[in-house]
Amino acid sequence: MTDLKSLTYPQLAGYMKQLGQPAYRAEQVFGWLHQKRVGSFDEMTNLSAALRQTLAQQCYLNALTVQRKLVSQKDGTIKYLFGLRDGECVESVLMDYHHGSSLCISTQVGCRQGCRFCASTLGGWVRSLTPAEMLDEVYTAGADSGQRIDSVVLMGIGEPLDNFENVLAFLEILSDPRGLNMSLRHVSLSTCGLVDKIYQLAEKKLGLTLSVSLHAPNDQVRSASMPINDKWNMETLLKACRDYFAATGRRVSFEYALIDGLNDSPAQARELARRLDGMMCHVNLIPVNPVKERGNRRSSRQAVERFRQTLEDCGVNATVRRELGTDINAACGQLRRDHAAAAQRGEGQE
């Protein structure tokens, strides 16, 4: 069965041609899928009954189910646990900023990168999401919340660059003017540092924002919490980031989760600033979300502000990320793990 919603427009046009359909059929079907977002082939009323029957026999329309939905009483942040066709589940978080609504989506079921401060990696990697599944995180969250999704962040469960081809197809469909038509300048992609894929992404010149999970000022600290650093050390990664800027003209953002006693001292801030000297970049400081299985403690507010000020004094642009959804555990990976644990115990969840 063909996953019709995962096809880019050129792929869909080719598929329609194989079915002996005129060229305009592709635009009609694409509009039904990505503008009207129908749930069945019968709703595609400007197609012939014969074509609708053929599509129903040969294709399927992906759909997600809302397994759980948590709404913050503090700031209205919504955390979704979406059920997939095969019984797996992933998380998305819808956040409201002054510039509009931003949806953080997952790109994989689980993660194989093994970062030691992250809940998403605890259960290991199961599989990558299809383009349709990523699109349906956007479509379903928008429909359920009644909000327009103004920007998308690929920073949920999974490593986007470990699902490279599907993510590229997702971005192509997301930005297609015949569909949702979201500018890729409103998309951020976060990676723990798959250097080979950073170079491949740079070749595409997509216009999106590349966010690199750095979380350390040196190899010793980074390797202790991020196994990927053993394959591509900081010097190699930062060179790739400089090359990415040179190729695309897009400033790189560095994510830095502050962990008490591990990477949050002023001396480490100065060391980080030396590493980033001369680079067109921005550092996004994040007080780490405690994960009970990990044992990490978040840095104090004073330590976070001291780290930020030290970077600024050294000439590095740095801000502290606004925390949203703190009352609903909005960090990715935790809701999925709670859901899986409850299922193993045979418990239902609201």
C-alpha cells in the first residue's frame, strides 16, 4: 500500500501518471491531502468514483490519534501524545510565543543517540517516522487546538538527521505552496551533531535554522554525556557549523542545557566563548529538565544568569530559553515513557 500523504508533489505527479491520470490530478489530490486534509478518499469529490476506488485499493491515508493531551494552567502550552498506526506513540508540544504558535514535533519513535540527560533515549530507538506522520503532527495539533501553527521545531523525540530522507520530504511537502506553504525560515531543525548530515543539509540551502545540541565547552565534558562526540569531536562539529554558515548564510544556534556542577561554571562559559570566537551564532541556554532515571540536577537561576552574562561579556550572543509547560512536564520523552510504563502495568490513562 502506498502512503499517499508521504509523497512529495513530484512523486505524486509521477504516481498519477502511472495510473494514467492527467497532470492536473496531482494538484487536486495534493490539495485534498495538504490543504483540506481529508480523512478518506470518498471526500475527494472532484475525482471520479473509479479513481477514488483505485486509490482506496492501492493507497492509505495516514492519521494520528490523540492518546493524551495535557494543557498547562500556567501558560496554555499543550502537550500531545499521538498514537501511530502501528500502536507506537510520539510526543508534540504546542507553545504560544509573542510571534505566534510554535509546534515542537518528533521525528522518530525513540532515539539511538544515547544522550545521558535525555528521556527520549531511555527506551532506545524503535523506528523513524514517515513524512506523513510528521506532517500529521502539525495537522492534528492545529485541528485539535484550533490554532494556526506559525512555526515548527524538529526537536522532539528522535534525531532528525538520523531520519534524513524522510525529514527532507517532510520539509518539501510542508513548504509546498500547493499545501500548507510554510516558509522554511519558520522551521528549526535540532541535531546532536551528525557531521556528515550537516554537510548534506548545507548543500540543500533550505533556509531553515540549524540548532546544534552542544551542551559542553570541551570534549571531556561532552563525551561524558553525549556519545556522538566520540565519533565527531567538538573541533570537527564546530568546523561543520562554520562551513554550514559559509554555505547557507544562516546563523547557527547552539543549544546548551545547563546541568548543576557539570557544565555551568563561569570558567566553562569562558572556554565555550573561546571555542565560538568569530562564529556567527547564538547560544540558547536551557536549564536542564530533571529526568529521574538520569539523576541530573538543573543549575540554579543564579548560575544560569552568571553563565549567560559571562558569555555576553566575552562577545557571544546568548539568551535563556523561556520555560513553558513546566506544570505538565513538557520536556519530550517523559509522557511517552509514562504511557508505556502504565500500559505494561495494565493501567488506563485519561
